[in-house]
Amino acid sequence: MERRVESEPLLLPSRAEGFDFSVRYSVLWSARNCSYGDLVDRVELHRASLRHDVLERIWPVGRDFYPHDPYSAELKMNERLGGSWCYGPDNESVRCEVRIRVNSDSRISDKQAGYYEQLVGMDCDHMLKLRHLENVRCELQGWQQVVEEFGDAITVVHAARLVDPEVSKVFRELAAERKKSATDLVTVLHTATRDHLQVGLYEFANAYDLAVRSFMQQQGLTASTLADAFEDNARNSAQ
């Protein structure tokens, strides 16, 4: 066997006029019952015929593809070449198998370079965003587990401050919002207790007072904390 790579490419017109495919091909020559020197002689004898036959077989294929799609043209051209074929009489025949590689016209390649640079940039940006989303999802799941276990306790806020300032800010705002909501509810319950006391409905007043104490205990509110919250609400209302 003898493998040869033809250095001179074939130029085949593409579907777009004015642009050619550059086709390079390699050939595996083989023969039986002969020496290596005889094989080389037969190869040299039939090289020109092979080049002509390859050109004739794949020439029509080039017209089916645009110059910026060498890959599809290459697949079709190799399909058109099929398997192997022989040259010479049976007792002195030489068999050849041809494989080709197709490239676009250099003008097309130069034109595509900028587009592929943009495509690579877009793909890299897309992968970066996906990685960022995955990291955020992982962090959110972790913090969600922390919140489900510990709530918005002050220890969680301080832990978040050490790990992630942005998460810490969210926790502080969440804690402040819950504190304000709790304070507003306690204010309503206190008002209801006072109103019922004024009209002599002591049983209802006691019930509201018990609800206030129970709610404050559940939310971790103290009398001093509640007083500070009332003062803040009063200042905000005055403004």
C-alpha cells in the first residue's frame, strides 16, 4: 500500500458565482502480488487519470452548496466518490481509495472570521450567565435552608454579614419588615384592649391582652423593643 496526499488542490465552483471550494484529497493506493517498486510505478502511471476522475465525480456537487458551507459539500463529495475503484488490467490492476477535505474560498473565511468571533463571544457570555445562575440557585437554596431552620434571627443576620453583604442587607430588611408588621399588629391589639376596657368589656380586654403577650413571645418582642418601634412609627408619622 502507498498513501499519497496531493499537494495541488482542486478548485470547484460553488453555488455562488465567483467563489470556489478548495478541495484537497488523499489516496490510498494498493495492489496484490507485486513489489513495492511495481506499486509506485503503477501509481505514477495512473495519478493523472485519478485526478481527472475525482474532478469529474465531484464537480457537480460543488454547484449544490453555497461557498460558506464547505462541511456539507465535503460530506456529499465523499459520498459521491463512494468506495474504491481500480486502474489497469486485472493482472496488473491498482486499487485506490480517495478521501477529500474541502475549504472555503479565502475571501469567505476572512469574511466569516468576524462573525465567528462574535459567536464565540456570545457562547462564552451565555455559559458565564448559566454558571452565574447556577451559583445563585445553589446559594439561594443554602440560605433558604438556613431561613427555614433559624428564621430571621439576629444570628442569621450577622452570619450573612460575614458571608455575603448583599444577602445580609436582604435579611436586615426582612427582619425590619417583619418587626414593623408585628408592631402594627400589637398596636391594633393594644388599642382593642384599651377600647374594651373603657366600655367595661373586661373579658374581651383580657383575651386581647393575652393574645398580645402570646404574639410578642412568639415573635421574640420585648416591651423595650416594642416601645422603640412605637417611637419610630410616631416619628415616621410626624414626618
